[in-house]
Amino acid sequence: MDNLEDYYEGKGCKCYARSEGECACGVDWTQKQVYVLEAKVKELTEQLKTAKIDAVNEFANKVCGDCSTEFKVDLSFKADWYCKGLANE
């Protein structure tokens, strides 16, 4: 939902229904709060991803010190880090 400013339940209903159960138009009767909370979840998820990537980076820097560090983080937040010189290849 892009524009929540003007959204209300049943917006665009042409059959004069008072609820989703009465509506024959098929318009969206989802409560505005659902969309607000979905947007907040998306925002917090992105913040969590960033925080976890930063934590992995900080951990790798503490373990490896000044060596050249490479690490990757997959979508499940499992981090694999490799220090050149410490990595088992």
C-alpha cells in the first residue's frame, strides 16, 4: 500500500456496503492499521539485517585484527568469515 494518508476501509466501494461481508465490488476492506504495521515490520527487518551485518563485520575485525578480511552473510544471517592466513582451504 503506497498511499496510506487517504486510505480507509472499503475505499472505492460502489455498492454502498457497510462491511466486507456486504460488498460485491471486491474492494479492499483491510484495516489501515494492518498496512501501517506491515510497513513497520519491513522497516525493522531492514534495521535488523543492517545491525547483524555490522555485528559480523565487527566480530571479524576483532578476530582478524589487521589482516585482510572477507566475509559473507546469507539471508538467514548465518555468517561465514575468512581471514586470509587463518582460513582452512
